[in-house]
Amino acid sequence: MRKYQEMTKSELLKEKEQLERRYKEIREIGLQLNMARGKPSAEQLDLSMDILDVIGKEDSLLAEDGTDCRNYGVMDGLPEAKRLVADMVDCKPENLIIYGNSSLNIMYDQVARAELFGVCGNTPWSQLDKVKFLCPVPGYDRHFKITESFGIEMINIPMTADGPDMDLVEKYVNNDEAVKGIWCVPKYSNPQGVVYSDETVRRFANLQPKAKDFRIFWDNAYVVHHLYEDKQAKILNILEECAKAGNPDMVYEFCSTSKVTFPGAGIAALATSENNLADIKKRLTVQTIGHDKINQLRHVRYFKNIDGIKAHMAKQADIIRPKFEMLIDMLNKEIKPLGIGQWINPVGGYFVCFESLEGCAKDIISKCKEAGVTMTGAGAPFPYGKDPKDSTIRIAPTYPSMEELRQAAEVFVVCVKLSSVEKLLQTSESTILEVEAEEVLQ
């Protein structure tokens, strides 16, 4: 295989003709495959079915401290549930509040509380002239939707192999009082699979915010979502690092079991400092009398401890690892030699982030949809859905079966090739026209 960029115009036209024939054949198959979201497959969900049997009508529903889990109360979570989640995210149980099933819900609430009531006695964001949030890109579209929904100005921060560009982060945070927060997915980031380096975490902890109410929104969504037993990423404990740096209140850490047990029936939690917890609980006592304690108890009795979670996630990895490897292998064979795309090979998380030739992402996604494969919209990993280079595509390989994923990957490869050929031919024509125009002027 030769790189497309090295081909002559006639060679590209010949390649285009062959790809168009193949694309037509694929469209006529009438596929209906969906890879739009990072959802667990039915096979993964089947692993958790036994959790429904750990509590029956004959079983005690008393927590270890005597709390009757059928009744009101215990706003911040059962002691045993706090221990289980604390071991999962490597924090102290006393730093946690256990919520319902959705960490995204907690993040939304944190922004909403800051807007309505302020953070730890500071002016409510809604009363300020300008509020800004830093957004590492590519990133998680639902994070950006939260801040966008409140009219908060979002600022793109490029991602590096070690995490966000910390020179830029420090520049904004340390000098602009309007910058109130930053979204972070520190481990197996969505969508690239980047793991924040120790230096990056320490630089976060040592920020000197111009705004007293600046907070790091640390979404540790994939903390136990490894693909390989011998390549398990580890990151520094952000709560500990912030405390060491004299910034104990600077971070909110979020997590859940949404992709551990059932996404619609897991447990979610927030870990933060004593001051932040007190500030949150003032409002939380008005919002709820307590979350689902029976579900908390169910998770504790099912997993028992962190070793139970690790064993469970190893089974999940056995299911999804072959999907990632098949996809990466196809990209390596079909795309890499042609020089029309690049990606990071993730060792955890839920996505593969594909970077096409500039100006091709929307067209690739559109071609895939016409061929029966629905993917995350182009631009989604950026604030306001605007990818400056129109090149980032998030691939979610977990939900389809292996055969469906293989079909979808084949469609994707054809669409990438066809879009790339068309782009290069268009660029070639533009270059020729520019040269001819210059010759006329001369």
C-alpha cells in the first residue's frame, strides 16, 4: 500500500472509482448498526444479573450500623457503601457522599448549586458578569452540554499524551477570576484513552486560582475499566495531592458503578474535602431525604469488597478487549499504511478516538450513516459541537456484538478511504486552480 498523499491524480481517481463501487454494495446490504454511545453490551450486563438475587424478601435489610434500608434517612450513604466506593477510587470514606445511580446527575447538580447559591460562601455564578470553564479537547460531550446549558463560556484546552496542556491551564486559572472550573477525565479519558501523568496531576494540585471558588471537576469514570491485567494505569490521588499543596477544597471527584453493574441502576458518588462536603450538604438536605439505600446494600453484598469489583471488571475486560483489538487491528491494516488517519491505542476505558484528514470527519460520519452505521456526531467531543479541524471521530466499540462490530468497522474503513480520496482530489484541484490563477496574473 502507498500513502494516498503520494498517489497521482489518476491513481486517486482509480481508487475513488473502486471505493464508490464498494460503498454502493455496502449501502445495498441495508445494515442497521448503532455505535453512537459508549454502552455496555448485553453480554457485559449479563455478568451482573446475580446482583438481583443477593437481597430477597427473607433477607435482612439492616445496614451494619442498624439502619433500616427500607426507610427514610442517611442522606450521604451507608457506611459500608462508602467503604466500597472509597476503595474503588482510593479515598477515605469520610470524604464521600453516595448518591443515586448517575454521576452525570451529580455533576449537573454541582454546577447548578454554584449558579444558584455559590460555592462555599462565594458569589453565585449566575450573579457574575462572566463565568468561564476550561474544556480539555477532545472530551466528553455531556460535560460540555452541562456548562453550555447554563450559558457558561467554554474554552478549549488541547490534550497532550500526558493530559491537558497544563501551561494553558495554569495561564487561565491563575490569572482569570472568571475561570471557575475545568472538566477532567483523568484515567482512560473520553474519547482518547489518555492517562494523566503524575506531573500533570501535581500541576493541577498546585494551581493558584485567581478565583476562590475555582473547582476541578474530576470525573474518574473509568477508574477500574482496564483492558489488560498487565497494563493497568495508575494515577496519583488528586484529593491527597491537593491537600499536600494547600488546596484541599479545589477538587470534586466523581465516580459510579454505571459501567460496572447496570448503567441505569448503579450507585454514584462524590469525593471531596470536609469544607466542600459541608457546603453541599446544606443544599442536599433540602433536595433529598436520602438515596436508594437498598441498592447501596445490594452492591455491597454482591461485591463484598474491592477485590470483588476487580474480579468482576476482569470478566468485563475479557468481553470487550477482543472488540478493541479487532478494531485497532483493522485500522492498522487498512488505514495506517495509507496515511489518512491516526489514533491512540487505549489500554482502558470505552472508546477509540480516530483523527481523520482535516475536513473529513463530518463527511465520514454522514457516509457511515447512509451505509447503515450510526456513530457519534462529528464535533461532539468539542464544546458547542464545533471541531475546529473537523477531524475527530469517537468510536464506541463495546455495545455491538463482535460480528456487528466487524461489519461496522469495515463500513467505517471504506468511508474513511472514500472521504480521504475525495478530500485529496478536491485539494489537488484547488491547488491547480491557484497555480493557474497566479500564472494568469503574471
